[in-house]
Amino acid sequence: MHKTPQQLRARRRTQQERREETRKALLEGMMSALIELGYARTTTNEITRRAGLTSGALQHHFASREELVLALADYQFEEVRTQLEAFANDADAKADWQTFIELLREIYSGPRYMAIWEIVMGTRADAHLHALVMQHRIQSQAILERLWSNVFGQRIPDPSKRADLMHFTLATLRGYVFYNVIAPDKRFLERQKEMLSSFLEAEMHPSEGRASVTPGAIPPHP
């Protein structure tokens, strides 16, 4: 019995869905291994075990570890981009810039961001792969700058100052994450968050005589 073109297209869609599900399972397997075990102990066997798949499936979807690592970086950043873009493109939501900062804080304090940090640190022994990872992070930050500008463009008209404040904010939020690992203190972190908000508020409405941030080149950070 011959299948109609519509049936063939439906079958192709099903195959594509299965492919995407398998790929997602492998990436989630790697993500959980990185979070729990770190980069060095995230082996292909551990990834496939967590994904409930075979090594053949892993090799079929990712021809090399380099390809797998970069795919995970893409996968994680796409999650971040989707969340931030939904906020930054919502005219009503972006009126509340402090909620945007809180969203960034939640992203950077989450275990999935720590998985990416494991990759950044863990790939240092492989100069080629590490360079590709850092290039990916730089490209990601260019997207973050665009989204940041959507929220803060009118509040901070100077593009250099706006970029500087974004990098300052992200560096501060990353610092919270690592401080919390060393010495967890919720009240301290809440005070720090309030200080960050107060600083940004002051930079958006500088008073006469108050020293403000002087725009300058700041290298992107992971």
C-alpha cells in the first residue's frame, strides 16, 4: 500500500521528533553529570547511562566530544536566551527592570549555569576546545547585551556605560554564586542584592556632584 505525501511528511515529523528527544536526553544526561560529578568525571558512559541510551546513540548524534560540549553550551544558552528574550520583548514586563535583574540572578544561581562553568574550567587542558568554548561565551554575551539594551536602553542612553553596567552586574551575580558555595548566608546575599539594585538605580538617575561609572572597555566574562 502506497503512503500519501501527507503520511510521509507525518512520518518524517515523527522521526525528527524522536531524533530531537534522543538528542535532548543525551544533553540532559551530560548536564546532570556535570552538575553532580564535574567535568573530569563526566564520561560518555556516564552520559549514556543517565540518558538511558547506548554509546552508539551518542556517537550517532555527536561525532566527537568537542561537538557534544559545544552542543550543550548551545542548549543551555538557548534556555537562558528564551527566558530573557520573553521578558525583554514584553513592553509591560520590561518596565520593571528589577525583575529582570532577579531573573538574571535566578539563572546564574541555578545548577545549570554551574554545569557551564564546569565546562569553562574543565576544558582548559584542551586549548582548542577551550578556545571554542570561550568564543561561544563571547557570542552569547553579545546576545545578552542586546537583551540588556532592550530593558535599559532608555534608562541608560550611553551604550558604553550601559555595557559596562551589564558586565558589572553579571560579574556581581556570579560572585554571589561562588560566595554562597563557600559561606551560604541568605540574609547577606539579600543585602548584597539590595546594594546592587541601589547602585543601578543611582546610575540610572545620577544626582549632581555624584561620581558615576566612567565608560570603558571591559572584556567579556564566562
